[in-house]
Amino acid sequence: MLALIPDLSVDRPEEIKCLLAAMSTAGLPHYDRSFAAKQILKLLEEQEYQRSQPGDGF
């Protein structure tokens, strides 16, 4: 997944890279992995929401 980040158009790639790296850590409990995945989805949803909003014309 980390190799795909440069090909994606994301606003905050470093945060997503950090969360993906945390998810791949050996011994990390499922709860923590799911929390990291939820944070990634939240970042992507915020980005999509911002892109879908019409500009204010300035």
C-alpha cells in the first residue's frame, strides 16, 4: 500500500503513510489496526468532501 501513495492524489500523504506503516507493524492488536484504518478513511473522506464543495468564486 505504501508504494501506491505517490500515485494517489491525496492532500496529506505523509499522515496516510504513517498510518499505513503503523498498520503493518508486527504485534499490533487488531483494535489499533482498525483505528489506523478508520483514520485513513476519515482523511480520505474529508479530502473528497473538500473537493466536492463548489469554490467561493474568489
